[in-house]
Amino acid sequence: MELDRLREEIDCIDKDLVKLIERRLAVAKSIGQYKKDRGLRILDPNRELEVIAKNLKHVESLDAEEYVQEILEKLMSVSRKAQSEVVIDEDTPLDEIIGDVVLGDKVIDPIVAFGGIKGSYGEQAVIQHFGTEVKELSFKTFNEVVAAVLSGEADYGVLPMENTSTGNILDVERLLENNQIYIAGEEIVEVAHCLLGLGKLEDIKTVYSHVQGFLQSSDFLKEHNFKEIPYFNTAISAKFVAESGDKTLGAIASKRAAEVYGLKVLKEHINFNSDNFTRFIIIRRVLELDSSCNKVSVQVILEDKEGSLLKVIKSITENRLNMVKIASRPIIGKPFEYIFSIDFNGNIKDKNVKQALKEIKEQSVLMSFKGNYKEVRGK
């Protein structure tokens, strides 16, 4: 049959291709050893473009050019991986992969800073991660939490990173970007907002809460004509309303905050998403690592050109790693330029994680390593 004959021809071509690919990979590994001995980068984008352009000149059929280019680009990627296996191993020092870092052991009896006061969701994250006997330092703002960690006043800090209803919390993303701090862990806290007050629901004229409390309760608030006043924190709002003695004031906060500050729960579960959870991160000024760490966080700035983000994603997937999050946000002072936050599973001591990070670093204008810690699965 004609089909069988064509398939036999394909098989013969593939046999020759396999031998040529094996030869090419052997040479690529030799190049990798050369680069390792001389401290050279694995990725040489100009050389890759030169190789692709040179070989495309040998294509005789215009119809085949697009397909040949795609194969050559994949061949470049495979060759980089072969070089990485020579250059990087489990003993490769961390500073060669992520730059200079200060390592620290887990603190046994820590002082922990968080945003808010007793009864806040931040305090709940502290309790979940460190237990009820931990020494706490409460602050009104996220900036103060970071400052306490950087100064050594606190060993750890707890900050809200993202919410299942409203997404990433940009203020915290930027604090991670602009400060030499690392993520040492995470906790997921259920956020069940209530309207709290001293009187009845119909008495309320003005409501205090953190801006996230307003955003997550937007559907409920649309049904009422409350004046909304953003405040430091949900629990701080509850305390303020309690101390005011004013029945026309309300606060959006937790049921526990109502119990702590002697307020009435005027309406429960006012958040529009019944599956409303916030992921809190545990931060340190030093990098804390152990064998249980299975989640990596990085922030990257990329060149504004075709395929730059795709190459970073491929560095993760082609090293057989699972990307669990990617998000972008504007860079302040650089209109329409963006920084990407990326999380993927793995331990930085593993060879494939080191390979992925080295590739990402070489493909980025800037890569900032933000931590390797134990993942907490969603509720």
C-alpha cells in the first residue's frame, strides 16, 4: 500500500535524524562543559538566532520554512537543557543560581509581627502557623510589619498575599518587590465577613473596614446606602466602632472580632463569594530552607519582545515542574511595563529546580528569588 511505503520512508528518515540528534547533543554537552569551566552563561540568545537564521537559508520549500523554524527552536531548547545537565547539579552553590543570600535556621521561640490587632484575620493566620502561645507584635500597616522584620524587632511577619474573591494584594506584592525579604511559609484563612455594630442594622449610616473588606462585600453594600470609610484593618475598625459608642457606625470584620470587642453581629456572611479565603505569607529577612519546602516564588521583569514570557514558562514546564501561579502588575514609574510573580512546585536543592531558575534568570532582565517554602493546599 502507498501509505505503508510512505511510513517506511518516514521511519528511515527518523532513524537518520536520531543519530544526528545524538551527535548534536554530545557536542552540546561538550560546549556545556566549556561554559562551566569558564563561568559562561548557558543561554546565548544571539548565537541561537544566528544558528536558526543560518539554517533557514538551507530550506528549499517556502511551505516548510515555518515548520523548520519551529523544529530548530525546539532543538535550541533541548540543547540548552543538555548543557544545563553538565553545568548544574545538586552540589551547585545557591549563589550561582539565585545570587547572594543569607540563610537562617527556623526560630524556635519567635516574635511574630502582623497587621491588625486581636480578632483580625492576620492574627488568625499567626495562630494557625505558630500556635496560640507565640509572642505577637501587632501593627496598623503592612509597611510597619516589614520594617519590624527588617530591623530584627520581629523574627517573622505575616502578610495577606491574595484573596479568592479579589485576587492579589498589590501593596504586599510591592513590599516583596522593594525589600530584601523572603517567604518562609504560608497559611490559608477562611474570611467570613460580618456587619458589626452596637445597635440594629437599620441604625447603621457609616461603615468602617479595610478596603479588602469593602471589595469582598461589594454586593451586600450595593443594597444599602452606607457611607464607606476605609480603615487600617477589619479588627481595628471593629475596635474603633466599639469604642465610639455610636449606634450609627458599623464595621465589616469577623465574628470573632465582634466577640472580642463586644459588638453585635448585625448580618453574617456578607462577602459575595461563599468560598472566600485569603492566603497569608510568612516573611523573614533571611532565607529559610529545609527538605519539606516544595513551593518556589520568584518575581521577574522581562524584555518587551515576542516570546519572552513563553520562554520563562517553558523553563518551568520543560524541567517537569508544575507552575501554580502567575500574575502581573505595573511597574511604578514605567508606564505599561510589568513585573511578573510566578510560583511553581519544587525544592531548590533539586537539580531540575536549579536548572529552571538558572534559565529564568538568564532569560530575564531581572529575576528576584522570593523564597522556597512548604505549600498549603487550598481549603
